[in-house]
Amino acid sequence: MLALVLAAQFMALLDVFIVNVAAPTIGSDLHASGADLQLVIAGYTITYSVLMITGARLGDRLGHARVHLAGLALFTAASLACGLAQGADELIVFRLVQGAGSALMIPQVLSLIQRTFTGEGRARALGVYSAVLAVGAAAGQVLGGVLVDADLFGTGWRPVFLVNVPVGVVLLLLGPRVLPLGGAAERERSRGLDVPGLLLLGGAVSLLTVPLVLGQEEDWPLWSWLSLASSAVVFGLFCGYESRLARRGGAPLIAPRVLRHPGMGLSVLRILAAMAVNGGFLFALTLHVQGGLGYSALRAGLTFAPTAVVFGVVGLTWRRWPASWQRALIPAGFVVAALGVTGVGLSFHGGGEGGAGLYLAFAGVGTGLALGFGPTLTRALATVRPEDAADASGLLATVTQLGQLIGVAAFGTLFLNRLESLGSPQAYTSAEALLTCTLALAAAAAVGAVSGLVLRRR
């Protein structure tokens, strides 16, 4: 069961990154404008983020395994449609549908882990889950480069979507045999579906996500700032409505006891920080090595391999480290991540390609982010009651995705603005912009560690 749901998780995460390296080929083949390419890349992320909580709640109502398989079927069909698309408009629509499929499929992964495993088994399963997140991000860059460069049978960019189809079909055939299609989830059907809450939260996330995804490319027009401000207002309305609903004895979208769960607020903060650093680091480094240093898509993807490998190894082994270390792992992880991203910036400084110290810095980034994210997620979910699995899973999955988006938007904007202000030559100025960005990333990681310590004391 774990292998099946994590394979689906890996495939969906892969699709966030794999399309980036295929964008130039898609643009030339479909005569797509810059705005079209933007929506091809971002459309998936937008619907994925907006509908994540909805997917979690539907799993709670209809059965996590059933909704997972329904999302997998939708994702697989949309992947086929993307691979066969004959125009940019078609591709954009199918990418939106693909993101909706992921939003149905992915929240069920954590819920199924919560309901299936207990104790040390749950901790191990969550460790594998964390490792899959890191490997999927790097593998998307690498696999995208391989498929585009190979140009299989003259199909150009299409295999980056079509590769999902055979994998999805196999998982759909195996799913009914290994997933628990009945049982615990059905007992939760009496809990109503909070439609007004879903609409308010979906609106708030949409107003936040769309400008984060599209704002930089559009040079942050007025509508993007109005949208961000409106998201805060709508989110306030959502919180007020949910509080009133809970007081009246209704069934709010996220159970108040989940939000009040000891350490949940701190966990949300740390996951946001870790994923923002991760998203900003990957984005800025991709821009530097492909734009500044002129790496091919494949070489750029391989650049991230050391970070992903170390993230995976640490994510799978940290529970076996000495017990006396466990309490300090998360803040120490943020400190190591801060040192690692700073080391990467210094290694590329001056326009060079780095040396032996670069790989040590990559290992530091992987180690730090694994310790900042993995133990935080495990501890947040370790004591959540099975009946609250959907609420906690949807909340943390959404926070993970939003953290990535915020990191790309904030640190990507910093990198690009610094690059523009410096001018030429490209390799040198790109390295300078990367150093500025990595110092900001280090500061964000440090805030994650310090704020966690302060909140723990309180």
C-alpha cells in the first residue's frame, strides 16, 4: 500500500518540475506565447494548491482509497490529453485538470498512512514520504532533461506528459487490490461537507496563489497586489465563519481540535519555512546554472542530485540517531540548511562552477532541510487521532505546497531583480545575484530555527 500511494505521490510531484525544462520546446512547437507557457507551467500548481483541502475533505467523506484512485484516474487521463494536445489552449486546460487530479490524489497519501500505520511504523512511513518529496523535485529536473534531449520518435516535449500514462495505468490496476477501499473512512460520512468553508478557503488560496505564480513574469502589476491583499481579507472571513460554525456545533472544514493540537502551529511555521527555502533554492539555482552558466537541462537537473540524495538518506535514518540528539534535530537542521545555502552561494561566487566545497554545501542543504521538514511532519502527525487524519493531512499538504510557492515568488523575485540591477557579464552577475539570494535564504532558515525555539518556550 505504501509503495503504491508514494509512487502516485512521486509522479504528481514530478509533474511540478518536469515541465519546466520542456517549456522552450513546447513554446516553439505550439507557437505559444510567454503568457501561454506561464499558464502551462503554473496552471497545474494553481489548481493543485486551491483544491488540496477540498480533496482531503472528500477523502474523509467518500473514502480515502476511493478518492485517491479517482484522482489518479483523472491525473492519468489528463496526462494523456496533455501529451496529445495540438494547441497551447488545449494544453493549458488539460494542465488545470491534471492539477485537480493531484489535489484529489495527494491528500489521501498522508491520511492513508495515518490510518494504516501506528507507532514506529508510522514514523518510518512518514520518513519515506519525506524522502519521496525531495527525490521527486530533483528527479523532475533530471527526467525532463533526459526526455526532451532524447526526442523519442520525434515527439519532442510530449513524453514529459505521456510518461505518466503507463505508470498511472499500472497503479490503477493494482490499487483496488492493495488499498483499503472500505472501513474507517465510511464512519466519518456523517460529518457534513462544509461547502461555504470550502468556497471561502478556495477563494483565499486562489487570491494568494495566482499572483505568487504569475506576478513576477508580469512585473507585479497592480492586480497582483490587490489580489494578495484580498486573500488576507477572505482568509479572515473564512476564519470567522469557521469559528462561528464550530460554536454552533457544526462541522467546520478543519476541526478546531486539530488547529489547537499541541505543536501544530509551530509545525505549520516550520514546514512553511523549510519548503520556502527549498522552493526558493531550487528556483534560483536553476536560473543560475542554466541562464548564467549555460548548463543543459540534463546537467542542470543533475546538479540537484547530491541535495536530493542526502535529503533522502537523512529522511530515512534520522529516527535511528542517538536519542540525546532528537530534541535538537529540527533547530539544528535549520542552522545547517542556512550554512549550506550560504556555502552554495559562496562556491559559485565570481562566476565559477564551484569546487569540492560546493558538494559539501549541497550535502548541508539536503541534511538541513531533511531535518527541518521530516521530524516536524512526523511529530505533527504522530499523535493526531485517526478521525482527524483528513484535516491534518489536508492542512499540512496545503502548507507544504504554499511554502514552495512563497519561496519561489519571494526569493525568485529577489534573484531576478538583483540580476537585472547588476547588468552584464551574465555569469558573474548571475553569481552575484545568487549569493544575495542564498544569504536571504539563510536568513529565512535561521528565522525558522529561532522562532521555533521561542514558540516552544511560550
